[in-house]
Amino acid sequence: MSISHYIKDIGRGRDGARALDRAQATDLMGQILDGNVSDLELGAFCIAMRIKGETAEEMAGFLDATHARLQHIRASSPVVVLPSYNGARKLPVLTALLAHLLAREGLAVVMHGTATESSRITSQEVLNAMGVTALDQARAVQAGEVVFAPTEVLCPGLKRLLDVRRVVGLRNPAHSLVKLMNPTTAADALLVSSYTHPEYAISMAATFELTGARALLLRGTEGEVVADARRTPQMAAFVHGTRTPLVEAQAGSLIKLPELPTDIDAASTARYTQAVLNGELPVPAPLAAQVQAVLKALSL
């Protein structure tokens, strides 16, 4: 099969490109994830979509194709999904801390991710330093447990698409897709998702509204889904296509900064995470607010 007819539609530049409908997007992504396209076609797709940008209909179709091919993590509600793909560049990556704070509330927590940039510290590395080993195959997750599923375990084709960035140096729809997908069997799982730029806040919200997903959306820390430990961001819940504001962005000057580790390597971040969980250091206020927002979103 070929995706050349789709590339002709999406590859006509920002002004000339035509958006795909949901069924077309599902077929296109399905062929890509199944490995039925050439490297040249795959590169053309990534560049074309980078220039055109994704519509909510296209992202919904990409999600349909992806969910149909995932090795799902078995889970009963309540379960929270934390994508972790960006890692730490300047600040410690505290996604693992958020996960364990949520598990402490009795929630099953599914983290998933892969390294998309070799220069960043990943949540998987932090979890390894804490003694939490990544799954090598999909299995059930229990209440109060944190598991980490590498993308290649969930869907090898999706990992291949993410890895295109290492070759061409640009993001592609997969980098948004992984922050929108639910890799569990719980249809009403709460997905915690984040954006880095305002335009993604708009497009991600539109996709949540179209698909009727249950999600919590915020501006995360360097692309991670955890709130910035220094300042509480705005947070909104999405349930059955309806948006509900939950947390207002913290305004004004910061009076006191949290006691964050100065080194962002995995071992230092793991020690800090464990110290917070042991009660030796306080939970940063923005993370405490995020935990409460998750609990509120699950109750809507």
C-alpha cells in the first residue's frame, strides 16, 4: 500500500494543504504504525505535517489507529495516565514524584514514555534509580501502584515514528499523539497532559472535546506533565467533551522557592523524590495542587 495520495493532500504547504477527515487520518496512521510505508514516505509525512499542523479531526483519527494497535495495560478505575517524553533540561524531572504522590492516594498510575532527546534526563532513569523497573511486557496495574511502560512495549510502530525526530530534528504528530493516548483498558482513565506553547493548549483541548476524553490539561515543566514546582499553572479538566477550570494560575511575585535539587541527574532527582515521599522535605505546593486537581477531575 502507499500513502502518497495522503501526502499530496497534506504536503501542499501551510496555505495549500488540505486536512484529512478522521477516517482518512485513521487509515494513514494505521499504515505508518504497521510499517507499511517506506522511509521516504515516512519522512515526507513528518515534514508535511510539521508545516501544516494537525487538526482535531486528524489527531482523533491518529488516536483511533494507535489505540487499535496498543498493547494495553490492564487496569480498573480509578487509574491515572502520565505520559513522560520530554525529560529534564534545566529543572529536575519530577513526574515520578507526581506519580508516587497519586499512588499514595490509592490510585493506579501508568507512566509511559521513551527518550526523544539524548541530552535530557528521563523519568525512566529516575524511576530506575528508585528501584522501579520498566515493564518488558504489558500487565495489570493495581491500586496504589506505579508502573512505567516504554513506548516500544506498547507499540513498536509508534516508537519508530517518535525516533524520526532524531534523524530530521523536528517533532511530528507522534509527539502530540503520545500525550493524548490512553494505553489502559480503563475507558474512563484520567489522562494528565501538558503543552509547551499556547497553540498546543488550543489544539489539545479541541481534541479532548472532540473525542470526549477524560483529561487534566496544564502547562507542564519543560514539556513534562508535572506542574512547575516553583509556580502553580492553570489546570482544566475535560470530561465527556466538557471543559471545567479547576486551578487558576498563580499570579504575582514568588516569595519563596521550593527546596529543589541543584543537580538534575537521575540519582539526585531520585534522592529528592524519596525524601519528599518520606516526609523529610515538603511537597512543593504546585504538585500538591495538581494532586488535588487530579482527584477532583476523577470525581467529575
